[in-house]
Amino acid sequence: MTLTHAPEFRVALADTDADLRAAQRLRYDVFVGELGGGGPLVDHAERLEQDRFDPFFDHLVLHDDAVGQVVAVYRMLRAERAEAAGQFYSEDEYDLSPLRATGRRLLELGRSCVHADYRGGPAMYHLWNGLAAYIENHGIEIMFGVASFHGTDVQRLAQPLSLLHHRHLAPEHLRVRARPPYAASMNLLPETEIDRRAAMVQVPSLIKAYLRLGGVVGEGAYVDHSFNTTDVCLIMDTAVMSERQRRIYGAQT
């Protein structure tokens, strides 16, 4: 974290076009500028990362009112809005039949990112609190969504992917599976050959946060060449998350 001022954080849903554009601009900086991603609706002239699903998502934004800037974002898609969109976003990558079969209230999360200057500080904590309030307001029971490793060389990610497969695989009734033709096995190393410390160094902070809160992963990774990422599908029972969140973050409230 390299801030030279005391931030004044405020979490809110984007309710204006200006808020949405600010979120899409931050997404561009991270997903296109940093990670080399792209997409048919990305606006390079205006520096906006956007797609056809944006109108159906609610967009949670973290403002730093001290500088008038959006510094972190999350987008959230409830099942009824996914029906209006024709599918969940991650349904192109994963077979979500197990989640649909639960009959529980689902929420898809995506496009989570934090401005480079705010990483490693309390920004993600504030965003998580906003997400927790949203979950409670809408009675959400299961959250899920893809989270990404940078790059598409699966062998380079053998340690962290194998760790997730062996130690954090979702139970069968929640185990979504990556779709061909870009599905890749995460079972790349025997569990005895995993160096947990080295593996965790490669795991992005967002995935670590999900794991700390009780998150599990689906079967297989999805190699997303358009975004230059290798994706895993994270699944979380919100009852488990709420209990662990109280235990982990309770002292910070």
C-alpha cells in the first residue's frame, strides 16, 4: 500500500452511469492494463472494461471520498437477474448444474479488483463488509464465481492448482466442473509432492481470502485465453462464511 493520505472509505452500490463507468475504468486498469485481458466490448479509447452482462449485475463500489475515486469493485448477479440475462456469466466456463440443483438462493460474484495503491490495506475488508450486508439483505445462501491466476501456462501453476484440488475441493453435491474444450485438470501433482508454502505464494490474495472464509473450489481449471488467465470456480456457503468472518474479522469492527 503506497498511499500518502488517510482514505475516507464508503461502500455503495453503483446507482449512476458515472459510478458504473468508474468501476469499469478500474477494471480496465487491472484486467486489461495489468493482466493483458480483452473482450469484444472493451473500450480501449475510453479505457472501460465492460461486457454484455454488466446491465444485469449489481456493482458494489468502494469509494475513497478523500480523493473522489473508486478504488475497489465487485459485481454481483442474483439468480433472477441471471435468468433475465439468459445465464450466469461463469456458465460458459463451468457446468453449474450442481448449484442449481440445491434449490438454494445463489449469487454469482465477479470482476473483483482493487486499485494498486490500496492493495494490502483495509480496502478489501470494507468491500467484504459491503458484500456481507448485500448477502443478508437478499437472503443469499450460496456464493460462487471464477477467480483467476495470471497466465495460461497450467504447468507453471501445478503447485497451487494441485493444492486447491487436494485440500479445498468442493463436496460432490456442490462440485461444479470446468467445461471443455478449455478445461484443465488441477490434479497435476500427488499431494505428497506439494510444497504448501511455495504453492500459497502463487495463490492470489482474493482466493486466499475465500479459503480463509471457508470457500471451496470446483473440479478443474478453465484456461481463459481472452483474459490471459487460468480460472478456478470458488463456492461458498454463506452460513460458513458468516461464522468464519465473525471469527476472523470480529476484532476489526
